[in-house]
Amino acid sequence: MQNTLPNTLYDALFLRHEASDRPFLILKDGREISYRAFLALAARMANAIAARGLKTGDRVAVQVKKSPEALALYAACVKAGLVFLPLNTAYTAPEVEYFVTDAEARLLVCDEGNRPTLEPVAETADATIMTLNADGGGSLMELAAAMPSKSEAAARGADDLAAFLYTSGTTGRSKGAMLTQDNLLSNAEALVDCWRFTDKDVLLHALPIFHTHGLFVATNVILLAGGSMIFLLGVVMDDLVAGLPRATTMMGVPTYYTRLLADPRLTRALVDHMRLFVSGSAPLLAETHREFEERTGHRILERYGMTETGMNTSNPCDGERRAGTVGFPLPGVELRIADAESGEIVPQGGVGIIEVKGRNVFKGYWKMPEKTKAEFRPDGFFISGDVATMDAEGYVAIVGRAKDLIISGGYNIYPKEIELLIDKLPGVVESAVFGVRHPDFGEGVVAAVVAKPGAAPSEGEVIAALSGKLARFKQPKRVFVIDELPRNTMGKVQKNVLRERNKDVFAG
């Protein structure tokens, strides 16, 4: 059905594919779902949601397992002009209740198995509840099956809302970032351009789709380019290895690459035909970058983004992909490194807060006008909270989060500087440095270290190895060797968890 009114995001990503029999999703068992079939399913789902009384601009909260139907629900919401709110499948009922209530969602879609615990949540929020299971079953699909496979796209302009993404909420109340149609589209356009995506690309997709990386980066890029995705429902090494020979590109978090490096099946021959490997959502260790190149001949492309902005920077597709950096600002993104307090631009090579401006930057925090105002400079730049430097060539290197800054004895300490040194020590896989309350210094520096198999670096050895390489005030006062660093579902180290575990280490 030809749209009679414009819908910015649907028109750009989906409309031209409605009659296409090209494969969009390639499943583990080899089955293919064409663009035409996928969008017919999305139209049925859009009609089903409309039948439950939802109207343009209403919020749809979704906590379901990854499946083709779950991805079609995203397309259905874009077509119907609904605001899509994806929720981590690990969230508990009280957490879901906060998001659904705060967003004033009209519909909550969940797995049938979670319905008993989430039905009271929907009732409290005055929302309709429907189910969508990993196998494609559930009440939403039952209703959709009886609906027409055509639907009219709702009229939506560039500045209309397309999605809510809630910040992690590690400090204080989680905030709902309001993303517009143009926020999502501009980011997809910049990435297709920078990463050279075409309709010949086949993306190996193993990421979750409740997160911006798997949904708004990977999926939107493929839709805009007109390529295909090998759509894996989880991260299983056998599936990744089996998928690589059929793919041209892969997007992943650093954990995917470290797991591949631990698998002897990863060889140059396996990936010789590949065009591009992209890593994001968490810092990629320089050692992983080097090991992957030595093993495969490919240099991983690392980029940097945020919930509120989508992608901001990227290492170049054609130029030098520099380990330990996140590259240059994307086309259309203005980026500067500024002093956190004054907002003045720091000298070249100096440490400051990343501030960005562009079509990719979100509209603001839902129902938090004062918080929104506080996060923007008067000239429209968004204050990211990420601490970074920019070298003479324009490469941006992330030092850490402003909230992870350690102030010990009145001195500012950036954990990344210490982590880079510890990670180079013999027997060390990775480390995380954080501050803990200290009776004399305000905060004391603590390091958690993960050792290589068979290695056992002691606290004294690590501290001694750093002597002479760091000013004394930066050196860790305590070092703990642990089995693994706590991470969230996207691979980011949860320093708030480490701080809580070790909050009393200097007590008494």
C-alpha cells in the first residue's frame, strides 16, 4: 500500500522494500525471510495493535526474547507512529514497572511465561498487556494472524518521537531519552556512508535487539543499505563460526571478539572474504585489537556512541583504525572536548568532557525538563559525561566516565590511564580501576585484576610494577585478583558493582 502521507523513518528504512523478495533475515537453519514477508508481518502487527486502541504517539513497552517477530514489532511501531520502548530481558518486574509507568506506556508486550508477574504491572500503569514468545506464538501474533497484511503508515515528521531508551540508572533515577525519527535516520545515514554498506552486504547479527547497538545501529544500517542479516538469536560460538563464511560484515561487543580469539577455528581462511568487523558498546582492549589483526589480518573498527545520541565517532573504514581510540566525529556530528565546569575548550591533547551537537542528538529526557536543560550548553551542545582527549590528527580516545573520576587527596585521577598500564603487565587479561571511600584521602584507588589462566599476579607485584610509571597519588592502594569483571548485557564493566563490593576496604 503506497503511503499518502510522509512517515520519515518508515519511508526511508522500509517503504521501498515492501515489494522486494530479496532476503532480509537469514536464520540459523538456513531459512530466509524476504523483505516483503517481513513487512507484511509488520503490517499485520500494526493492525493488531491499532485494534487494541493504540493511537499515533502512544508508547509501546516491549520485553521479549529476540526473534524475527520481535524485530517485526519494531517495524510495526514505526509504521503505526508508535513510540518504541525496548526493555532488557533481564529486568525484573519492579524495574519493568518503573519504565512502563514512567513512560505512560499504553501497551506492554512480554513473553507468555512472564505474564503472571507483569500483569499487575500493566494494571498499575493502566496499560494493555499482550504476549509474544520466542517461537513466534502469543496473543499478539494470534490477533495479527487475523489481520490484513497491508496497513497505512501514520504521518510522522522528522521531529516526532520514534523511541524511548532509558539510561542505565547506575546513579540515581533512570532517565528516558526521547529519540526522534530524524535522530535514528541521521545516524543510519552517517554509518552507511562511513562504513560503506551496500545492498551486497550480509551482516552477522548476534546482538540483542533491546539495545541501541543491535536495533538502531545494526538493523537500521542494513535496512537503509538494503542488505541482509544472518539473524542469530544468541551468542553461541558454533553459530558465529558457522555464520562467518556467509557474511561480509559483523558487529559485536568486545566479548564476542575475545571469545572468537579463544576458539581455534578462527583463522585467516575463515574470514578472508569478510569486509568489516565493528566493535562497540564497551571499550575494546588494545591487546584484543592487535591479537585479532595478527590472527585474521583484519583490524577491528571501533566506534563510540551513547543512549542519548546514537553513534558519535568512528575509526575510518579506509584509513588507519587506531587501537585505543574511537576515531573521528561522524559526518554531521560536531564534537569538542571541553572543561566540565567552565565549558571552555581544552588545549589539544588535554583531558575534558566530550560535548556533541547534531541531528543525532536526542530531544531531551522524558518529563525531566530541568535535567534536560542542565545537560545542554547554551549553544546547543550536549554534555556527554564521557571524559576523553583528542590528538593532533583528530583521533578521539575515551579516558572514562565523569562519574568514574577518582578524586584522591584533592587530585583528579582517570582510571583508564592506570588500567592501560595494568593491562600490559605479564599474566593480566584486563583490569578495572575505581575509587572507594578513604578516611584520609577522600577516595582511595582500588584495582580489580583478571589474571590469565595459570597466572597469579599478587597485589604486591602489581603495585611494584606500577612504581615509577605513575605518580604516587595515582597508584592503587589495594589490588584484588578476581575471576571476572562484572558486566552488563552489552559487556560494559559495572564499576558501581565493584565499588559496592569493596566499599569498606579502607574502613577502620
